[in-house]
Amino acid sequence: MCGICGIVDFKGRSADFESRLPGMVRVLRHRGPDESGTWTDNCAGLGHARLSIIDLAEGRQPMSNEDETVWITYNGEAYNFQALREELAAKGHRFRTRTDTEVIVHLYEEEGIDCVNRLRGMFAFGIWDARAEAMYLVRDRLGIKPLYYTVLNGRLIFGSEIKAILAHGGVPRAVREDALSDYLTFLYVPAPKTMFRDIFKLEPGHWLRFDAQGLRQQQYWDLEPAEPFDRGRESIERNLVDKLAESVRLRLVSDVPLGAFLSGGVDSSSVVAVMSRLGEGRVVTTSVGFQEKRYNELPFARRVAERYHTQHYEEVVRPEATSIVETLAWHYDEPFADYSAIPTYYVSQAARRHVTVALSGDGGDENFAGYRRYRFDLMERRIRSLLPTCFRRWFLRPLARIYPKADWLPRPLRAKVTLGNLAVDAPTAYCRSVGFLSDEQKAAFYTGDLAGTLRGYRSADIIRGYMNKASRNNLSQLLYTDIKTYLVDDILTKVDRASMAVSLEVRVPLLDHIFVEFAQRVPAEMKIEGREGKGILKSAMRPYLSDETLYRKKQGFTPPIAEWMRGPLRDMVGDLLLGRDAAYVDYIDRAVVKKAWREHQSGLRNYEPLLWAVLMFELWARKFLHAE
């Protein structure tokens, strides 16, 4: 993996490219510690920080074609590059390196920006076409690799991370109010927004062209609705295993040591099982766990490692280790409140001691309906369809408002969320299920000015937009929506930043776009079977994994933050949130945070998500918003 950045300016202001680019590259060196480079001409400048994976000696970037009319700065892996290279060589293209980077340069020469449709992998890159005087920015289909940009006074500035854009200097550091609203709902900022008003994420499956006429974007890939397979279950299972094996095999090409994350869950265990069966030598696996038994998955991971005789490494994350949150706040560039970023950082750090590339199991839940919320949502949809609209509006909605949110009650009596979901439409209900604060609840958390600015804004409309684009199949709607939101802006963002913080490349075989398209066509009834999600994946993997691995209760990759905030983290978090110099108070009501803190400490309520979200906003504001 690498860090990329660049500047394009058509107004004769290119004299400072050479002075600005080195600083932009410097803040990305954690993504590419092996070497760095810059290139400039009259209108464009490109920067690159390289983590060497393939052709260690000759893969320097930025890289050009023979006559230097096409230049690229590239982050990622095109797993089918060898087949493309042979095809291009047969057409007369000559290669100086063995890299996929150079293949993309020649493929662009041959096919223009449509070349992106030929690439199979994870990538984000910028291509400067001197003949057309145009810059193309491209992001992979699923959004595995990040890419950010801004247009400032007619100048395009881009980078793998926001901090590279800020290092250019002069980019405004104002909060985008609706992004803050989204953050308080989803605990991340959904694309194309960022928490900075003038900086944007390039969305997955899109390319952007910037030339003297301005900026234009186009979507080149989407997960289009498709008819379910009409073949038998055994045939689908065989194809699933074959597709997974192909996807894993493509991701084993490397000139540096390679291994895998192993949590002991279905997805990562499936990847490790396939890697072992492919016979590429003894697999290196890494796991992390916690001292608190109910959060610890190390014994389950260990059993898979023993079955496949992997070279296995373990690490226990202890409460004092969570001082890393300040480091993570710097790496994420914007508020990010998924606290599983902590163990993700530590498993990446542990893996990096032994390998440079690791395969992960991310994507299994979104492909095969692994989250319990899918089952609950489908049940709510069935009930909602039986209830008259007036009953839901005039009886359930008021009842949901007054029903206590009592975290201390037995689970069957915690009906507030269900009652509220039944009272609203499907997109709003799903937004409430995946989010923390609903659109109605957030108003009480804003300061006066922010409340006025955001009056009428609804984060649920983001969910509604994706559901309206998706298949009419209820489960397919939910999976498509999660692939476009939670997967890309939470899961993949978390893994990219945590792994790149320690210069580790993570590859994601379950998110190969051909595998994702295959998974979409698996009938819904084979994904959720009774109370089991991922039914077809589990049954397909039964020859290779134990029933304990496949059918034990799903366990999230999360640390015991609620307990830590009442114990070893209490003073640190309390000082940041209750201190007089807190930065969040310009946007979020201090009195509400104080009340949440008191109730959380008493054990009456679990305000863990809210307090962590405010904490991460506070750390972000101190590091980025009020710094130059």
C-alpha cells in the first residue's frame, strides 16, 4: 500500500508545487515508509509514499509512460495485472518494471479512463494526461482504498488522507454541520461528505475528471439488481467455495511476507482455511483479545490456528493500551467513533511484526447477511405491513416516546427501539437500527446556533436514497445499503487507517467485486435461515471448519469501552469531556454531555456510544480544527 497526493492548477500558479508537495508526502509516510517521490510540470504535481510489495527495486512512483505524457500516483493492488500485462505486451507495449502500476499506465494509453473497468482489485490513483491536460482521480468499486479531494480557488488538491490536503496549506478548517449530524447518528461521516466543509471523499466506483473546464464525476460501477440463482443449493455451495478460493489465490501474489488476521469467527476462519488449502506454505495468523472473558475470542481463533497448523501470534489489549486513542484520532483525520478501531490497530501492529501483507475477512456480513439487525428489520417489515398507518402513527409513535429506554431491564422488555421502528417507514426504521441518535433525538444535543442550521435536515434520507436505488427484495435492500454506507465508511475506513498507521497492507478477498456480484445472486432464504445469518457460507464451509466455529454466537470485535470508562479510562475521558477548554461545546451542548456522563457512571444508563463519539470529536477538533 501507499500514500498518494497531488495538485492541479491551470491558472499559472504552479511555481509552489515543488515547495508544497514534499510536505503533503511527508504526512503520508506511515502509508509508505520505503521510499517517496514527487513530479511536477506546468499544471500538475504528483506525490507518492511507497510501501514496497511487488518489484521492490523498480516500482518507484510517480511513474510515467515512455514519452512522459501520462503520469500516475497509485495506491493499491490490481490482482489481474499479470494477465493484462501479457495482453498489452502482445499489442506492442514495452515494460520497464514488473509492477501493476506500469500496467495501469499502459492500459490507460490503450483504453483511456475506461481502463478502470478492466481492473480487479483495490485501488485509488491519480492519472495526469498531459495531452488532454486533464487529471483523473479513480477509486475502486467497493471503496477499499480511500481518496479525498478539494477544489480551492480553482486548484484541485487530493490525497489518500485528509491530512495531506491540509498539509498543502490554506484549506479552510470549518465544520460541515450536516456531516456532524450524520456523525451523531452513524458514528462516522458517510461519503461524499467529510467533517470539513470543503473537503470531499471520492465515492466508491467513481472517477473524477478535472480540467480547465472544471470538475466532472462519473460512476463506473454499481452493484446492480440481479436475478437470484435458480440452481440447487449444492451447486451454489460449490461455486461459493470455488469463487472464494479464486479470490484468495489472486491475493497471495507478493514479494514480501504475507499472512492473515484470525478472529475465530466465520469470515476470517474461512479465509485462513482457504489459504491453507491452497498450499502456499504455512500461513502466518494474528489475533488479539481482551482480559475480560466475554469480549475475548482468542480461544476460538486458537482452535482454527491449531487445525490448520498456522504460525499463530496473539496479543491481549489491556485498558492502559487505550491511550492509543489520541494516535488514532490523528490517523483518522475526522471524528470516527467505532471503538473497534482500537483492537484493529493492535492486531495490525502485531501482524506487522511478522508480515507486510495480511488478508482479512471483512465483507462476509454484508455479502451473506451476518448481522442480527437484518433479521430484526425483516420481522419489523412484516409486522409493519399488517398494521394500519393511523395505528402506527397515533398509537405506536406516542408509546415509543414514553416507553423507558432502560438498559438495565431484561432484553425482552427493552422494546423502545422496536416500537419506534414500527411507527415509521422502512428507511427511517433502518437508520434508527444502525444509528445511535435518531433525527428527532439529535436536536437536544445541538447548541442553539447549530440547532437552527440543521432544522429540517434528516440523516435518514441517506439510507432512504440507497434503499430507493436497490433491488425491491427486502434483504437485498439492506445489504446494498450497508455496502454503500457502513461497510465503506466504517469498516473499510477503520481497517485502512489502523493498518496503514503501522505500514501494513490489508487485502480483502470477500470484497473482490466478482465475488460480491456472485453473493448478491444467492437467494435471500439461503442467507438467513431461521435465526442464523450467513447460512449458505456456513454450510459451504462445513467441510473445512468445525460447527463450533461456524455456529457459535456472533461476537463483535469490540473492547469493553463501557466498563473502561467507569474504570481505568474514567479520569482521562472525564477530563477531556468535562474540562473548561472542551472544543466540542461550540456544537454539542455541554449540559447534555455532563448528564450522560453522570448517568453512565452510575450504571443506570449505558451512554458508551455517545460519550465515545463526543470524545473522538473532541480529540479531532483539538488536532485538526484548531490547528494550522
